[in-house]
Amino acid sequence: MIELSIIVPGRQEEFMGRTIQDLIEHTSEKTEIIGVLDGVLPDPPFDFTSRVTIIYNPFSVGQREASNQGAKIARGKYLMKMDAHCAVDEDFDTKMLKAIKELGNDTTLLPV
């Protein structure tokens, strides 16, 4: 069961591939990653795993619409939007989900 869907929209983001790889390496199998390529294909192409879904828009639709596209296909109980040039701590998703369970579903969390 997917608990968390992380949406990573990006347009010409130099570090988007590295951000997605970092998410793969530091999150559990209960987290899915949705990358939205907004008008530009990556060079070199990303490596794919079963936990990563890529949406490609041949023309830029903007960050808000790209995020909405990711949200529409997300399978997780919780959604998270992340910039395409970030790194995360080991098991940060598990830590966030634990905090949500302790604080309640009407909680907004921001990783630091």
C-alpha cells in the first residue's frame, strides 16, 4: 500500500534526476515518486524504477498545473510536493508519516 506520494515538478532543473535518485535511495517502498517534466526532456535521461512515474509535457504548463497532474495520478494517502533540486534524510518519509499519525491528519508538515 502506498502511503505517501511525492510530486516533483521541474522545468530545465539541472538536479532533478539527482533529486529523484535521492528520493529512491532514502524512502521506503510505501512511498511513490512522481516526476513531472514540464516542457523539457532530461539529458541524460533518468533511470526508472517501479516506484517512479514520469509525466512528460511537451509544452510547459507551469508548476501549478504540473503539480496538479501529479496529484491526479497519485496513489498515496498523503501528498507531498518537493522542489526538483533538493536532498532528503534517510527514512524522512517514515519520520513524516509517524509525525502525521501522532499529530493527526489535519497537520501540515514541512521538512527541514
